[in-house]
Amino acid sequence: MGERFDNFFDVVKKRFNGYNNNDDSERETVKCPRCQSLILLDRYEELHRVCPNCNYHGRLSTPERIEITFDKDSFREFDGDMISCDPISFPEYPEKQKELRTKTGLNDAVTTGTALIKGSPAVVGIMDSRYMMGSMGSVVGEKITRAFEYATDNHLPVILFTASGGARMQEGIVSLMQMAKTSGAVKRHSDAGELYITVLTDPTTGGVTASFASLGDIIIAEPKVLIGFAGRRVIESTMRQRLPEDFQLAEFMRDKGFVDMIVDRKKMRSTLSHLLKLHGYDKKEV
């Protein structure tokens, strides 16, 4: 009798939790940061980390971004062996860097190079939030500056996928200097008449937003991603008023004119290809 009652309880529990006979209760799930709904992990990965309920676009690693955006085997990396020093002798910073290089397979928070998008060439950069939350230190600033200089010299467009918590405090003023350095490189590229596209991914904040992320000729954002400078609590305490719930989300930024368009991940490759061809880059060579 007790065993039969336990079986009955299991059935009721599964129905209450919304599970079916495929025994989804044994499958790993992930919670969407925006709508808080539970998503089967394998389904989430199948959708390239896009929530099927609210369309929030989750964070991708650099290899994942390269795979779904650029032509197969077309990416050629710049400055792959460049690593940060410890300019202000911040405690445990070298050890943290070493640990992250091993864990992520990256040498810093941005990867730059050249690639083809449906045959059109571009200089590209991908920031990765797994590496110190994509924070901008000396290496990030130097690699992005060099990427723009290469694009300027070779008359190529630049596409940057941004994802950052801002300037890297472990490098102090050296980190803040990268804002001016990268902005100057963007200006020289613009003066040469070349195209610069930024794709804002989750999250794009702080000094990165205040410099090269907001300087694109065309600013694209993925749906539901966080975009801003300071955090909500800091702004609310300064202004002494409650901000809208969607404040700093991509859709709010588009409505206020900061973002030009919001593009789903599944359409990003074709959208970028169209923009490059529209500006005459389909006939150029890397």
C-alpha cells in the first residue's frame, strides 16, 4: 500500500511541475536571467543560448560567436599571444590572470582578427565575459587599437562584439587610458571613410560603453541585453527617483535613440553581411 501511494505521489509531483512522460525531471535546466523561467539546458544550447520564452540573448564564448557568425575557417587572429602585465602591482592579479588563461583558453578579454561574413571581409573583435567579466585593461585597449589601425591601413570595415563590465580596476589609470586610446583609433578609421559596426551583447557597460562601444557608425544590439554606464542602484540613488523596469535594456536604448537596431542572433550573420555589401565591402580582399 505504501509503495503504491509513493508511486501515485511521484506522478502527481511530475504533473504539478509540468513534466511529461519523457522524464524531463532528470534533465539539467537553466534559469533565464530576464524572465526567470526554467529552460532545458540542451534546448537552450540548441537555440544558441536564446530564451524561448522572452527572447533574452544569453552570453556566448568567443569560439561560439566565431562559429555562428563567420565563414568556416575564415577567422585569422591578431596578437593572440599578447598578455597583460601588472602595472600597479595589484594583489594576486598575475595569479588570477594565469588561472583564467587556463580556464577559458584565452589570453585576455578580447580576441581580434580578420574574417569573412558570407564572403565579405572585415576586421573583427569579440569580447568574452568569461575573462574578468570582459573588463578593459591594457591588452584589450591595445588589441582593439591595433585592429582599427590594420583596418584603416587596409581599407576594411570593423565589427566589434562588445561584452564588458567596464574598465579593469586591477590596472588602475592604465585601464582608463584605454578609453581615449581606442576612441582615437576609431576616429582615424572614421576619417579614412571606413565603416564601423558595433554589436552590443550582454552586458555592455562602464568604460567600454563610454568609449568604443558607442562610437559605431551603426550600433546593433541583441534582444534584452543590458547596456549602460553605471549600475541602476547608483543612478537611482543619485537621481533620487525610481527608474523604469526596462531601463538599460536594449529595447529601451533603441527607443531612446542610442541603438540603431535590435537583431536576433539567428539573423545576425545575414544582417552583417547585408550591411557590408551595402557599403561596398563585398568586393574587397583581406
